[in-house]
Amino acid sequence: MGKIVFAGAMSHVLDPDYYERACGAVGRRTVEAVMAEIAKMGERFSAKKADALIVVADDHLNAFSFNAVPALCVRIGRHVQRMVQDHAEAFDKVLDHMPERYPLHEELANSILEQGIQAGFDLALSWEAPVDHAFLSPVNTMHGTRPIPPLVPIWVNCFVAPQPTARRCFAFGRHIANVVAKSPWNVGIIATGGLSHFPELSLPRVGETDTVFDRKLVHWMENGEHAPLLELTADELDKAGEHEFLNWMVLLGAVTPARADVRYFGELADPAAALEDVDLSEPERAAFLARDMRKINALGGYLHLVMSIPGLAAH
Ligand SMILES: [Fe+2]
């Protein structure tokens, strides 16, 4: 009988250079501290000698596109490629130093997919989608030079409305736990992304965090109180910059009612520093920091300004 032998959730932009540029020395120090904790989590995971690692993350409209946006998608096949992008953002550029190809746990992925369809989850599947920083930064930070077990990448649509509900993501996690329990394998599962942050689609709030909301989520997770998390709405998550928490909901469903053990919780909340290196005029910068939409529109419009800022990307 199979077992989930390790579960963890973590950020997925793990690039000290990126954070130093965005937030100065404190940014570098913070992400290095996070990465050190993730590496320790990786040591504990490796000690379990698991047969597979399920990675639940979201797409940043680079593996998929508006051509098709799957709510929940299982990567099947035997290998997955590291994403290569001609104009990769800094935190995807760090992938350049990572292995290009990763073995998949084909049988486990197929089991999650096939039994999921049987159970009423209309899952999408992909044989060829590559994986970006959301998968590979955490996986490589966890493992360092140690071997990485076969992966099962799973995408959750966290960004494009209508997203799957928190309740549905949790139920999908329960499904994963059932599949693992019926299997012969010992399996690890991680969820990546978040907590509160605002990608460029919310440009006026880039650099902000809602740590009050974060702490509420952490409190529930630490106490194994998962019922209130099921009630979270897309609107609430969006307003608090918690869109990627849907990935965490899958993980929580897989391990409920286990309590979370917080390894690191840090805060980077400085909108001015986040916009420091962005190519904005001073009036534009001031308008963004003041969230003065009227002024932003007068200066050329929100979309125009977003489109003229090449250095900001979703994460
Ligand atoms: Fe992200």
C-alpha cells in the first residue's frame, strides 16, 4: 500500500539576483534564507527515498496560452523538458543552469489521470508541456546535486478566471491521496507559489503583500483547520494576492488533517523598492505608488504602461 511520505509548500521564485534587483540587499538575504530552508526540506525528503515527487504548480501563460487554459492538467509521458524561453525573465533564466530533462513517474501520473476521470475530475492532460521556474526552482533547490526522483507535474489554473474553486482543488488533493494509497509507491508532494504577492497584472500593487491574510492562512494550516479554507473564493484570493494558494489547496487535500509546520515566514513589502529599476517616468512611478488610476490613465493608460514595462513578469 502506497503512502505520502513527504509534503511541503514553498515559494517558486528562488533567485537571489532577481530579489536583490527588485528589493535590494534585504531581498537577497530573505530569499537566500528561504532557499536554505527549502534545501533542508529537500534533505528530509531525500531521506525518505520516495518513488516519485508530485509537483503542483500553476502555469504563467508560458506552457499553455489563451489557446487553451486547463483548470487542472496532469503531465504524462516519460520525460519532461525544462522550459526554454528566448526572452526569459530573470527568474526563469536561472533555469539555464539546471538539468534540461527530467524523468516522469509515468504510472503514477496515468493513475491520477485515469482514476481522476473515473471519479468525475475532468482533467486535462499533456504529453509535451515543458516546466518553468514554478516547478524546477523548488525541485532543484530541494535536491541540490542529489538525484531527483521521477516527477509528476500538475498544473492548476491560478490566474485566468474562472479558476477552479478552492474546494475543488482540495477535493482533487483528496483524489491524489486515494490514488497513492491504492498504489505500491511512496510519494512526496509539493505545492509551489505564493503566499501573497501581486504579479504584473496587478501592477499598481506590485511589491505589496497582504501578510494579514497570509497569517490567517498559516494559522488555519498550522492548526489543521481546513474547513474555512474550502470557503475561500476566487475574489478573496485575488484581492489578497493569494491566487497561487490554489496549488496549496491541492496539497492540503492530499494530507488533511495534517498540521503544517512553518519553516520560514518572511515579508517583503516595499512597493517603491519593487518599482525601483522599472523604466517609468517619475510622474508614472508616483501615480503607481499612489494607485492613482485617474493619473495613470492621464499619463497614457494602464495598459500602455504595463506593455511598456518589459522587466516585470508574473510569478
Ligand atoms: Fe508564480
